[in-house]
Amino acid sequence: MVDNTKQSSSQWSRTRRSYLKSVTGGSVTMLGFGSASAHASEGQTDSAEKDSEIIFTPTTVLAERIHTGELSPVRVVDAFLARIEERNDELNAFITLFPEQARADAREAERAIERGDDLGPLHGIPFAIKDRQKLEGVRFTDGFLAFKDQIAEETDSEVQAFLDAGAIPVGKTNTPEGGYMGKTDNLLIGPTPTPFDLDLNAGGSSGGSAAAVADGMLPFATGTDGAGSIRIPASFTGTYGLFPRIEDPGEFGTGDTYFQPSVSTRTVADTAFTLSVMYGDDEEATDYQAALTDDVEGLSIGYDPGLSTYPVDQRVRDVVDGSVDTITAEGATVEVTEVDLGQSYEEFIEAVWIVWTTSYAELAKTFAEEDGVDALGTDRELFPETLVDIIETGYEYLDENGDIRDEPLAKTIEARSQAYAGLQAALRGYDLIATPTLSVPPFPNDILGPTEVEGVDIHPIVGWLITTVCNMTGHPAASIPAGLTDKGAPVGLQLIGPSYDDRTIVAASAAYERVNPWHDDYPWQQRSNSGTARLRLNADWPRAEGCRSRGQRRRR
């Protein structure tokens, strides 16, 4: 492996900055991952077989073993870097890697243990960062060929929280340009497939993170969710993904969807653990760790496969129908219900498309004004033609000042208000609403998206994203692995909770995991004795400062 980074170790511990726009200008150098073999640390005597167990060990267990001295950060980082080198050529999960910096950080983490320093809850654990999020001094493309040489000038607050907790970044994961679709592919490095079938896509826009985690290249990775970008790849890769609650949804007049940072993990406990770190000492944050053991006896779930709006592929229905009732073994109840979103499928998708296209028209305007990049003119060839079409469509909805015109804005407000009212009404009768995460199972890398579901024509970019309803309304939601289709493709079950309440979602997710565990679905997983034991945050460990306020709106 060749490491072209030149950052000092101090750059991993800068003061946290506020969350900024996705793309900024700047001069750059290329960072890469060469072909040399990952090396074992000096004096390493453990077998390669035991190291292979590390890569499928939960984050919670790794943290416990590093803190007790059973595992060294050097060994852990080396094991994951070896897995990345073995698998990334097939999965294409990373845009940028910096293995030598990660090894240097691991050696320093080991010295801190030897000195008896206070250790953060994620001390010595490697992770990756979605390339829609910034790490100061490191290549930041946002998936755009036009920004292939850009270097981030600051670190996003949620990323800094993990650095402050002692986690070690190893790279930036693949994402479609600006997160513009629910499939991970771009002109920069191409598609990321699901580890379950290399011909099928991992979903997006956090597909690089989800695929890397699902395949054991990392124990956890960061992501974002503005239309389902954590939950979509969770469904397509058999991972767990939570769209956290919005602290203050506000009004629907901005024309943006609700956006949250989150994580990709293989277990509910790992999401609870890492999100607890991410939100740090935020007094308003959900106690995700406590939610893992909340009693779900008497919890009521209403099951509506397509929210009485979206068509759902029968292959998806078969898997979710067969798994949604399993939580009754823990005392919960599940009933089939109908959720009234107050509009037709076509009306809702039209509103989503207005929000979607205008978001990217505004982003293109920012590129032109701040970065001198003209997506519709001289730099058009650096952008996918589909994204160019989206930008051009979005401009049709904007006035001369760049604001959404009154008529299309009114359509989005009405659609969102009706959908919000419909979910709220359904959640007055049930504690949670269950649906498939998506209308479809994973689809081929070489198509834009599905155009038909069960005889219904759908939009290939937004027409199959049941996830988007929650980003339009602000309701928290999670995607849980529900099982596999007859051909072995993963399918997700989505749980939707009341506004402000993601604790109940996490509690129910943990119950589903207990009664319908999905870990054996990973066909490549090495069996180990590590299990899925949970590690509670120790009250004596330093916690990172509170992250940026919840509910901040940003693009996908």
C-alpha cells in the first residue's frame, strides 16, 4: 500500500467546526491506495485466522477488547486494512484511502494505552467517512469528477466527534455525485455493488460506507440521510441504518428535505454505541444505549407495505411479510393497517421531484458562483447527463432570484403536510408503522433504476424510495435487515416512529435483531466466538462535545 497523505497527527484532532455546505473550492493533491501488501506489526504472533475474526467483530466488542488490552489498535487496524486491500478492487467502496496515516495513528493509540492515558470510547477503532463529509486536509470530492482534486479545509462536526472519541479514519467512501440518486455510481470511480451480488448495486447515496461495513472492511462508517441515503444502502447490503429524529422539524416551506448524519453498522448495538458517541454530551440526544434494553411488551406496530401509496415488488413483499411478525415473540403486536397520505402516488412523487430537482439546481448555481464550475456549460462533460437533466429541470421551477416559484412550492408544502398528517394519524393508533424500506430489491449496476413495479410505471430515481416520505415529513425511521429473496438479495424492513421519537425505533430494532438475527445472512462471514455482546459507555470515559443541532436541513 502506498500512502500519499502528508498530514500530521494533529490534523485528526482539530477543534470541531460547524457543519458547512457540501462543496468548497481549494487547491489539492491526489491521495491514493497503492498495491503493496498490508504489513503485520512487529512481534505479531497471532494467526491470520484469528485476525480474520477481527473484521466481523462488532464495534462494541472491539472497543471492550482494546480497553481491556486483549486487542491492540495496531493489530485491529492492520486486520481491516488487509481486508480492504483484499476486497476493494471488487467492491469499489472507497474513493480515497490513507493506510499509512491510519497505521501511524494506530501506533500512537497503542502508545497511549501503554502510557495509561485516558481513552475515548472508540479508541483505536478504524472507521471510514462518506465522501459527502469533510475531514480537514484530506481529499473531498462529494463524488464529483469536477472536484476530484479538492482538499477539505475543515472537518465536519459529526466526523470530529468520532476523532475525539479515538476512532481512526482509514478513507473516504464512494457516493454518487452530490448524493443525487439512490444508487452509488459516479463518473469518478464508477459503481459500488452490494457484497451479496457484485452485479447488483449497493444503493445510495451512502453505498460505499454500507458495502464496506457489510463486507467486513470496517466495523462502522459514517453516512448521511436526506432522502433515505442511510436506509437505502442498508436495505441493499443487509446492514442497519437509522435516520435519527429531527429536534425541530419547523415548517415545510424551505423546499429542502430533512437531512441527518448517521452511521452504517452490522448491528443495532453498534449504531446505538456510535451515535451515542456522535451526539456526545448533547443533553437533548436520545439515550440510544438505554433503548437497546427497553421492554417492547405491548408495543403496537401497524404494517402497511407501501403506505397505501407506493407499489411494492412481490419479492420484497414476500420477505417483509415473512419477517414483520417476528417481533411478536417479544410481546409486541403487529397488525395490517392502511396509512392515508392524503394524495395519490403520482402527486407525491411530483412533489418529491420538485424538491429534488430544485435542490440540485441551487447546488449548480453555487458551483458556478463560488467554484467557477459550470455544470450546464463549459464543464458539462464532468457531470452525469442524468444530473444535468435534473439541474435543468430544477431551474424551470425557480424564479429569477433563484427561489422556488410559488406554484411548485405550494405543491410541495401541500404534499408534505398531507403526508405528515397521515403518518401522525396512523401513529396515534400504533406506536410504530412498518413498511418495506424500498419498493424493490437491489437492481443491476448498469441501469439508472427500476422503471416498473408490479405493472405500475415508476420514476427510476425517486419512484421506489419509500424512505423519502420520512425526509419529507421529518419522522425518524430505520431500515432493519428483513431477510433475503429467493436469489439471495437482501431486503430491508423500515420502522417509522412519531416525530421526535427514535428511541422506540431503536428498541424495536433491537427486539427484531434478537428474534430474527441477520448476521448469518452474510455468506462470507467468518465464525468467531466474539458474539454480539454490547459495551455500555463507561461514565468515566471522556465524551465528545455536542454535535451540531439536530434537524439542520441539507441536500441528500
